[in-house]
Amino acid sequence: MVNANCRVDDPEFDAEIMAANNLNQPNSTNEEFAIKSIENKCVFLALEVSRLVLTSKEALEFAVNNLIKKIIKTGNIDTKIKRTVKMELIIKGQITKGELEEDEASSINFECDTNKMSCNQCNALLTCQSCSSKDLKISSLEKEISFLRPSNCQSCLDKEKPAFYGCKECDKYMCEQCNAKHNTDPAFIDHKTKYIDPLKYKVKDTYKIRGIKIQDIKMLNDELLVVADGKGNKLIACRIDGSDRMETMLPMKPFRMAATDVETIAVSFGSEMKVGLINVTSGESIDEFDLHASCFAIAYNNLQLFVSCQEKTEVISDSEHTVHVISIHTGVVHYKINLGDFTPENMLVGVDSRMYFTYYGNKCICTEETGSKIFDVDEDNMRGPWGMTFDDNDGVLIVCNKSKNVHRIRTDGNERTVLFSFPSYIKATRSSAYICCENISGSIIIGRGNRFAVFTRQ
């Protein structure tokens, strides 16, 4: 036997799932690679291969074909999403000089695409010509994939936007914005689009930052994850996997945050009645505004900060909940919005100036900039809605403390769905859950207590 190593260089590949699926089953077939072991979180496989496999190009192609199919099946690689799994085979063992010369002369680098297996030197489609079994022919995989929908929009210029709608007449899949244009175009009046379930998510990474209590999380420029630490009174900037951390000390306990540009975070300081602007990359305090009211949920839009405030009224036991709209440059209050009968936990403001609030009375509420209610969402499985963020396709994501669900609501309120429930690793804490979205990869980050989970689209 000759030892061979195989490394799969695909960011979507999950070695832990592979280990859970027990890929390392013994295989006595001489024509196949037998997998011996998997190291945790490392897509590095120790394999054994019969010497006969290396002496025949057809046998090697057959063995690699089977190995690829095993990796796809056991690693839960979603063939609905077009991607390339690149594999590098490194042969280690006592190979004779003659075998080595023969191997070098017929050296093949393989790439496994979701609809073919080809040699990246000559682009030839590799199939086993001597085998009559359907299961071993790549053509069957090609036929199956031809019926699967693409994951991204086929109509707009932004090819990274996920497709949520399909039109049979147009034979296209579209994002929400393109679907809206399609449905209002007189040329497509007879067409009917169909809503497709959103892409599924899986846990990519989990980690802790010890000694902190998460008060909020935000993404800066889709590169930095910023964490408000209410225990250490600081901001922590890091990558979404928790690496490369930088800390900025704050003069008081942070409550909520809003990203205002690629480097700056606005922080509300609760009962301290202040809002601060912090440059996260330099650690400098840019400005501080005194609002003379307790400052809680905060959002940013069009050079204005929207701050949910609690103001004492003439009746000592009573209080009024308003949103102060202030200039980000001067801190001057432009106007106040009366929220009426609810106290928001978190808030967002869209480009159309619509405001979205989570309310612990098990509701998500959308209002105009005047405070007039447009719609609210009151679902049975939306219990304890808390953290919220915009996603990359005209949707609001809401994470719930009690039901442990992540909901997606379209910004017009017409479509609502539960994307997933977060795992026991995050459920184990009594702290509130916060959520943000990294739009480059579409990853969703949930933070609760001192724990984080990163979800990616399958």
C-alpha cells in the first residue's frame, strides 16, 4: 500500500460534518481510496491506495471519481450551489524509480465541479469507460444538476444577490428587487413568478470571547465585527471568526451601536443620557452628544442618528418613549418621533426612512418616519424578538431570545419566514441575542453572552 494525502481547498467544505458522518469506513476494494482518518477542523485526509491504482491512468481516474463522490456525500457539500472543489493528491511511499517516472509522465491534476470532473490541463471530461454502472457515471450527476436552481439572481448586475423567485416563462431566478420590477413590467403581465424557500444555513464556526457580556454586535465595511462589551466597558473589533482582536476602552457602559461609516460606530450609553462616536480602527473618541434623556436603541441613516429615548414626564412614575433624530455632525435634535404604546428593544432605519423595531411583546413593528404604524409582525413562533439587522437582499433578520429562531421579514412586510433555529451552544446562556450580517459571503453572526456562532449558506 502507498500512503496518499488529499487536501480539499473549498471554504464551504465542513470537515466536522465529515467526521460526524463517519467517512473513515474501511474499504477493501483495490480500485478505491480507503480513508483512514480525519483530523478535527482540518480538511486533510490520510488515505491508502493500492499500488495498482497508480500504474493505470483509468484506475486512478476511477479511484479519484469515487473519492470525490464520497467527499460530496459525506461532507454534505450542496450540489445545488455551483462551486469547484479543488483537490491536491500528494503521493508518499516507497515508489520504484520506474513507477515514479511513469507517474510523472502521466501526472494529472483533478478538479471536481458540481456538474463535471475534468482534468485542468486538457479539460477532458473524465469518466470510466469500462464501467457500465449508472451510479459511477458523471453524466447522471450532470442530468440531476440540470434541474436544480441557481443560488444567485440571473437578472440584475449584482450576481451575488441570492435568488428568492423563479419565473417559468422567463426561465430565470431573481432576487426580490428584480422580481418586483418583473411583476410591474407590462411585457411580463402574463408571467407568474413563484417564491422559493430561502437558502438553508449551517453553522460554520463557534467561539467564545471570555470575560465579556455582549450588548450589541455590528459589521463595519463587511470586514470587521464590532462587539459592545457591557462588562468591560469597551468595544472589541475582530474578524467574524473572532481572530485579530482590537479593543477600545469606553468611558461608560455601552448599550447599543450603529455603524455610521467604514470606521465609525455610534454608541448609546443608556441612563448616562449620552451618545458617542468612536473610530474603531484608531480607538479615538470623535464626538459625544448629551440628549438629556436615557438613550437606548440606536440606528443611522442619511447623516442622522435615530436614538430611542425615555423621557420623564410631569407624572414621576410615567415616561414617554420617543425617537430623537439628531445631526451626526452637531448632535442637534432635528425632531422627535412619538412611539406611542411600545418600548423598542432594538431598531433599524432603512434607506426609505422606514423604521423597524423589535418589541418584547413578541412583535416586530414597522413605522413611517413620523411614527405612524405601517405593519407589525406577530407570529406564534416569534417569542422574545430582540436583535435585528438588514440582510443583503431587502430583508430584516430578527433573532428571538425565547423561541431561539431567526426570522426573515421582507421590508414591505409581505413575506415572512423562519430561516433557522440557533444551536444549543448559543441557547445555554440567559443573556439577550444579537445578530448582524456579513454581506460578502452572506454569513449571519449571532452573539449571546460571551458566545458567537457564524452561519453560512449551504
